[in-house]
Amino acid sequence: MLTHLLVKDVALVDHLELTLEAGMSVITGETGAGKSIMLDALGLALGDRAESGLIAKGADKAEIHASFDISGNESARRWLQSRELDHADGECILRRIVTKDGRSRGFINGAPVTVGDLKSLGDMLIDIHSQHEHQSLLKKDTHRRLLDEFGKQTALALKVEELSERYHSNRRALEALIATNDEQSSRLQLLSYQAEELAILNTTTEEAGILESEQKLLANAESILGACSEATTLLFEGENDNALALISRALQLVSSIDHDRIGPIVEMLDSSRIQLQEAVSDLTRFGDDVELDPKRLEEVETRLTEIYDLARKHRISPTEIPALQERISSELQQLGNADAEIERLQSETEGVRAEYTAAADTLSRGRAKASRQLKESVRTQLTDLGMQGAVFDIALTGREIPGPNPRGHEDVEFLISTNPGAAPRPLNRIASGGELSRISLAIDVVTADTSNVPTLVFDEVDAGIGGATAEVVGSLLRELGTKAQIICVTHLAQVAAQGHQHFLVTKSSDKNSAQTRISLLRAKDRVTEIARMLGGLEVTEQSLAHAKEMYQTAQR
């Protein structure tokens, strides 16, 4: 429910704060005091169209905060959680800022959102019944929701919506597969050729590197063998002046010296002799592995050319060829499964459509039954509200466009005729503002036990009525306040007396400006305000006594 409303610099309001409670809250005040400003501001927080003309004179921007307790509103909580906008404490704050240039910004729990998000969430939080832009009863979606809730078919309606979305998602995927079939055939042909080419090459990640090393060895075999032979001679094979013989002779001479400092020198010479012997051994083995083989050199260079050419063709390095081969193989497998995927999607889509049709048929039957019950109940309620002769009807119209629709087989629309003999027509074409509010009240009273919207706002629900009907309206609103939060702007004392809370709107002005204020009335002040509403500007002892009796009776 709505718990707090903060309005800054909107029209005649520089600063307004309201703390609202459960039950029925009434808002009264003289004509022109600015009672509708609060509803205008609330509508902005709920995503109504913003205009710079709403900004108070001398201010740079208008700002509205609307706080809601959604701890018991499961649909709103799921909506917020799906967008990671929820708060653990069950509070939800809608904020709207409008600047002089006509631009606006919306926030939910401090996070920036679109106006569409404000509207979507707002529909789950509050229903405003008035002549304002946010009048929900003029929307067919509201009619459908109320009927499905009344018939206890909300879960089935949700299933129909989900099945419709699945069907259309499958259809889009299927059409995309079929539409690209020719392109896929060309792609399949190209990939098959490339895969065959890669399979013939049949290289590995390491092959190019190994062949490059072998090619260097084979191409330089003659010079390598000469260098190895000469080095071996210098190190080991000379008669008396090879390196190994010279080091051995030096080691023998130094070893004959008896001195403490000679020991490390002997060790180093001995280590050099050993390392030289190992180097000669390794060099000899290396030389043995090198051979003059022009035929093998030609084979290596031919293989390298094949690898290099294919790598250049695909604009990759030789080491990336095996990975390319895997990717092409994988894509070939996927393309090869296209026909099977098309067949699978066709079968699944047909199954979803059959499931949708069965669910939507059941929903249609339930709507037809619920509409008969709802029509009769609302007609009876309209008579009690002084609209004798009014005819309320519900049109269930089949859709012209075939195929699964997220709303089911039919459109749902509430119709009304307020004049005897006239055919029922859509609400926005037939009902005046006051009549529309009473029609809304009748529908809300009938659907109070099934509706999921926790806050209902009625603006001038009492327009054009009085006497006993006004008392009925007040009693119904108070009764409705036991099941939902009710906020009612009223001119009738009989309605105002029924409120659990009573707010008074006043306007003060001087030569330069005018200001609207709103205040919560205590019991004594409520009686005075009810007396004013009964007797006009002049409050008499008689009107006070009447007001006191009316207030006490209503509160009992």
C-alpha cells in the first residue's frame, strides 16, 4: 500500500508530505483548493506524461517520491526481483523529477528506470479511478485482469501467456533456420571443401616447427659437417697440440707444485678437461646425425610449402591450422544437423501450439462463465449506487489475427449504458467522470476479494449524487477499506464521515503567489470540516450537531 507521498514544487505546492495508513483516507477541501494536485503528482510517480507547466513558479524542477509497502504484493516483488531492484525490507520507492525543459527522470529504489518501468510497476501498486491520464478502468488490460482474477484464472492466464511466448519464440527460430537454408547450403559446400583440404594436409601444431629445424640442418649439412670435423681435430685429434692434450699437460705440471693456492687451480683445470671431453663426445654424435640428403631436403621443403600456403590462404599461422580444422569440423556438424533441427523445432512448435490451444480454450470457457457472474453482481451494485437502469456488460470478442496470443483467444472489454434503452458502449465513450468513478467503485466492491491491486484511488466518486446514495457510497468505500487501501477525494459529507483518515486541502494567497497545503485532521476538526461540507462556508450549531452525529455514526 501507499505509505508516504512527498511532493516538492508541483503547481501550487512547494512542499507537501503525507503519511497514509491502511483503510479509507478521505481528502476534502473547497473547490479550487488544489485537491487534484496530489493525484496529479501521484500520477507522475506512476509514469504519467510530464509537462514543464507542472513546475511551481520560481522553481527549477518538480520532484515526487511515492513510498509503498509491498511486503504482501507478490507480483510487484517478483517484478522488482527480476530486475534486481528489490529491497529486503519490503519497501518500494518511486521517484520522478521533472525539469523546466520538459525532461524527466524516473527512479525505482534509487536506480534510474524508464517511464515505461514506472507504468508497469505502478499498475501492480495502485488503481486510480478518475478523469486523469492514469485511469486504469479505461484500459482493456485492466478489464481482462479483473475478469481473470474474479474467475480465479490468473494462473491459467499466465500459463497461456507463457505458452504463447514459447510458441512465437520457436516460430522465430524456425523461420530463421528456413530463411537461411540456401545460405547454409553454400556455406556447407565451402566448409566441406576446406575440411577435405585440411584433412589431406593433416598437420599438427608442432610439425611446422620441427620441419623448419630439420630444413635448416639439411640445407647447411656440408658446412656443418666441415665445422664439426675441424673443431674435433682442434679439440682432440691433433698429434700433440690438440686442446685436450694441452690441458692434460698443463694439469700435470700444475699438480706437481706443492702449495696451498694450487689446489683450486688444479680443480678448475681438471673440470675443464672433463667438460672438454664431454663437448667432444657431443660434437661427434651431432656430426654423426648430420648427413647430406638432397632428397629429404626436397621433401621437407615441399611439405613446408604446403603448410605455409594453406596458412596464408586462411590468414593464420601454421600452428593454428589444427584449431581451424576443429572449428570447421564443428560447424560442419552443426550445419549437417540443420534439417534435423528444423524437424525438431517444427515438432516442438506444433506441440506448444496444441498445449496453448487447450489452455486458451479452457480460459475462454472460464471467462464466459465469470463474465456472466460479474455482470450480474456489478449491475446490482450500480443500482445501489443510484444508477438505476444502468446496464453493465462484458464483451468477449474473438481475435481477427489467428495464432497464439499472450492474452488468449479473445479481447475483454467492459461496456456500460447509463440511459435506458441505449446499447452498452465502451466506458470511455459513455460515462462521465462521476459515473465512471461509481462504476469503478461497483466493480471494485464486487472484485475486492479477488483483486491483487492493494491501493485504490477514487476522485469525485460522489459527483452528481446525494442523500441515501451518498451514504451507500460512503459505506461501500469504508467496507472496501477493510480489504484494500482506499484514497478518496470527495465533496460529500456522507462520504467524508466514513474515512479512517481525513486530510484537508486549503489554499492561501497574496498579491504575488498562492500556496496549497494539506493537513491531517483530528476528530474535532473533522466534525468542523464535515459541518462545512453540510452547510457551506458558514458553520452553525445545527450543522455542527448534524456533523457530529454523522461522524460518530459512521465511525461506529
